[in-house]
Amino acid sequence: MGYEYIVVTLAAALAGIGTGLVGLSAATAMVPLLIVLCPTFGGEHGAYMATAIALASDILGSAVTTGVYAKNKKIDLRHGWLMAVCIIGMCTVGSIAAYFTHQTVLGGFSLILCVAIGIRFLVSPDSKERPEKDGKVKLTAKEIAVSLFFGLTIGFGTGFFGTGGGMMMLIVFTAMLGYERKTAVGTSTFIMTFTALIASVSHILIEPTIILECWDHLLIAIVVATVFSLVSAKFANRVKGKIVGYVTGAILLVLGLSMIVINNIDKINTEYLLEYLRVLGIYIGFIVVLATLLIIVRFTVKVPDYIFRKLLHFVAFTSILPLAFSTDIWWIAVAVEIFFLIIVIVALRFFESFSFYKGLFVEKAKHEVIISFISLFGLMTLMLAVFWGGLGAEHKYIAVAAIMAWGPGDAVAAIVGKNCGKHELQGKMIEGVKSVEGCVGMAVTSFICTVPVLITMSPMPWYVALIFSAVIAPIAAITELFTKKGWDTITVPIASALVLCLSLILGY
């Protein structure tokens, strides 16, 4: 029992720090630690009880944090009152629904969210600031729609999961309602004071054993979280936002990854560990070799920027091949991709401020390389999980073919359009100026690259593979033509995958 008190104290301290620094729900840090390290929270409704304790500790923690931000005039409900009402109203409904959900769902969500939020803060440590709005201005139709949608969903999620509400409010307030970061934190913690109160009372009324069996854990969590919330809130109002973001991101990322490992340690055996390390070695070796060649080319040969960008794409989209062919275990391939994704995101974010980074990568917008990296590699991870892990190894060709339908064709479209494009395509649905020649080049290249994938990896007869490739090619080209802001990285593979899903209906 003494061991559990230490865990609860540590969890509450981390929760308080997250609440005071950036307005995170206490459950984001507390629930993963409690359900993984404390046997008390390992029963049928263990995660539910852990969430209730986190919510209860959030009441005073959010209240004292609100007080600090209010003292610094960093609370604004003039444009956030509608969202506050929706969130407070829906959190009770969510807490009732949570009781009937197995703890694996709640616990797994908490662990994944913890890692995701940690990465978010390391990539973007400070929220984008906008000029604060005049309090006399009425809510616009867009603000009403945003407040209703996100208020209802965040409110339900806060009650159901007990976590994520603070983070989501921070994003909505800053990115969609125009709040400055500290004002967003102060406003969200004000709302969380009430949602935590309502949700924790609902949890305790539904499961009274929380009080009867865990009163000592509850008391420790409330006291420690409140103290650390107060201290960290004062710290956050005295230092730069980037420092706060980096500190929060590092804590959450390390916490989340550690808990995932600890939670699954009994499922790891030597055979799987060695297989994971083997695949990781092959994958990193593949990336390193191609990346090294690119670096040499970049600094020794005068390659136009747009061609070098496509060479980067080549390294990125072909990286799905070693994952698909180096192992027969889908989740190992996915785990390798996720690990690589996290490491590279953190590394790229760190090196962004160095001069050689700007010389190596040509960015059209801030964080473009990181955003593109997350989009493509995140999509590849999802596709491998769905089409390989979900549908079986015989269908992983869908993931590979969908990526290959985009990558080579996109590169050829840019090069052909730049050098041979004479018949321009313009319109409201088309971003910039594109050409007929570029679209044709993409369609032909997509056809050429998907045919061998379908013939060698799928159960299709060769003539069926040709037909599917012929259908995918123009769809990929048209999708790329009408996709704006570089999102063809996602839209083209998804469109191609949807076409290939027809093969499942046909029995292939």
C-alpha cells in the first residue's frame, strides 16, 4: 500500500503540473499511472475509479490555477460562454456512459492520448497567438457553430474519458476562437473546475466504492495536485510560452511511452523483441542509406529545389516497402513506423532553428516538412494497421499500392508540368497553375507503379490487376489536381485505397 501512495503522489504531482502549465486535465497524466502501476485500479472498473480520482483532484487544481490566471487577467468568457455551457452540460452524460465501458478502452485511450499530446507540444510548444477580440463584438455564426460542435463533443469526452478536455479546449480557443494562449489556459481551467466537479460527483454516485475503498488515494491526489497546480500556474505566467510547451511535451511523451511499455511488458517475449529490433534495423538502414545519398546530392550537385523536394518524397513513400516485406507480423511493422515517426518528429523540430536545416529542406511554409512527414507516415501506419492488421496479410497490397499510386506519379507530375506543361489548367477548384501534361504524366506513372504491386502481392489475375491499375491511375491524377495545400499526400492514397477495396467485394 505504501508503494501505491508513492505512485499516487507522483501521478498527482504530474497532473498538477500539466494543469497549471497548459490547462491539461489531471486525468491525462494521472490515469495512465494509476491503472498501470496500482493494483487497486486493476479490477473490472479500475480505470473508471482512477478517472474519478483524477477528476476529483482536478476540481481544486483547476480552481487555484484559474485564480492565478484571473489575477493576471487571463480569463475571457465573453466569446467562450456558449462553449462553456455545452461542455458543462454534456460531461454528466459522458460520465454515465463511461461506467458501461470496459476499462481497457478507457486505459488504452489515456495512454495513446498522453503520447499524442506530448508530441504535439514538442512539435509546437506554443500555441499560435492572435489579437484578442473586442468584448463588445457578438458571436459570429462560425463561432456559434464551433462552440456548439466542440462544446458538446468535448463535454461528452470529458465525462466519458475524464481526459483530453483541457487539451481540446486549448486548441479550440486558440486556433478557432482567437484566444491568446494564456487566456485560453485560464478560460479552460475555469470551465474544467465545473466539469471536474460534475463528472467526479457523477462517477462517485455511480460507483460509491471509490469513497469507501480509495478515500486515502483520493485525499492524497487532491492535496498534491492542488499544490502543484498552484506552483506551476505561477511559473507559467512568468516565463515564455515555448519553455512551458517543451517542458509539458517532454513530461507527457516520456510518461506515455513508459506506461505503454510497462502495461505490455508481460506480452513481450524474446522472439518478438528480436523480430522488432531486426525490422527496425532494416527500416532505419533503408532510410539512412537513401537519406545519406540525398544529402550528398543536395550539397554537391545543383539540383533544382522542386526536384529535390520530389526526391525527398521518393525516400518517404518507398519506406513502406521494407515494412511490408521484412516481416510477417503486422503490429511489429506498425510499431516500427510509430517509433520512427516519434523520433524523427522530435529531431526535425529540434533542428528547425539551425541554418543547415533551411539549406537542406526547402519549405514553402513554416513546419512544412514536419507536417508532411506526419501526414504521410501517419497515413502509412494507419493503412498498414487497417489493410494488413485488420483484413489480413493477403490484403496488405492495398496499403502498398495506394501509396505507390501517389508517390511516383506526384513526382513525375511536378517535373513534367514544370518542364513540358504547355496546356494550363486553372479554376476555383484548382490551386495555382497545373497542366494537362502533368496530369497525364501522373496517371501514366501511377498505372506503371501499381501494376507490379498488384500482380506480385495481390491474388488478382494479371488482367484484373491491369484493369484496377487503369481505373486507379486517372482517379489518382484527378484527385491530385483538385487537392489544395499539399494534402494530396493523404487524399490520393485514400482515393486509391477505396478503389482497391472493390477487389474485396469481387472476392480477391
